[in-house]
Amino acid sequence: MSDLIDFFFEAGQLKRVKRSGWWLIGVKDPETIAEHSYRTSVIGYALAVLEGADSGKVIKMCLFHDYPEARVNDLHKLGARYVDFKPAENKVFSDQIEKVPAIMKEELASLFSDYNTDGSNESIIARDADLLECAFQAKEYSDQGYDAMSWIDNIETVIKTDSAKKLLQELRNSDSNNWWNGLKKIER
């Protein structure tokens, strides 16, 4: 059990690792990897349902897709142009799951490998969820005045599922603050 305790504490490190790509447009305090992974999981669930896939598998992939960043931090796409982080992330994840119970280790290794190779419909959906979460974050930052719409343009060129494509088109014409309009209650 102590190895699982360490595994959970390491997950907590993701609450402190910032998403570095947003620094390129001047966002001083971007969201963390944990915040990104949470919304990615919610989006992944919805995409899996819409695409008729195994939602549990998609959610698990979304939860763990950035787990290595607890040790190696987040590398934005500009940096990734010069540094291939994939081998390091694979090594890190293998080390991270080394001491968890065998049944967990096998499943997590399989999910991580599948996610990174687009080995299944679920992995394609999980990757689309990861990209869509970035698009949602870009829209929020854009609505706050940051120059973030190019993220959405780039994401549009790589998402694969029909549901993700439809959501992205709807996202473009949305207002990130609209969800709470009409919910405020003002009393005298």
C-alpha cells in the first residue's frame, strides 16, 4: 500500500505543473496539468458516448495521458519541435507504474501504449479529447483578450472524430461565459 500512497502523492504534483504553451501568448498563470487532465476526461467521456466507444477506457487514457509530466514537466509544442520527449515520457511512465499492483501496472501500461500509438478507436477519441480541451482553454483565453485562436485553427487540422469536429465548429462560435447566463439570482 505504501507504493500506492507514493503513486497518489505523485499525482498531486500534477496540480503544481503549469501548462507551458500558454506562456507564449503571455498568460502568466495558466492552468495545471491536473486541471487539463480533468476536463480532458470529461470531454473524453462525452466523445466516447457520442462515438459509441468504451467510455471507461477513454476516461482512463485521459486521466493518465500526461502523468509523466509530474516528473518531466510540460513541454509546449514549440519546444517539442526541438526536443523529442516521447522516449523520456515512456521511460518515466514505466518507472512511475513499476511498484503499483500488477493488475494496475498491466492495464496502465497497455492504456498508455495504446494512447500513444492511436492503437484503438478509444485512443483516437482520447487524443481528440486532449486536443479539444486545449481548444476550450484557447477559447477561454481568447475571450479574456489573449491571442489564442491559432490554437483552435491548429487543432482543427489534426482532430479525427466526427463528434470532435462538430464540437470544435460549435466552440468557434460560442462565448465561454455563456454557460452561466441566466443562472444568477438577484434578490432584494
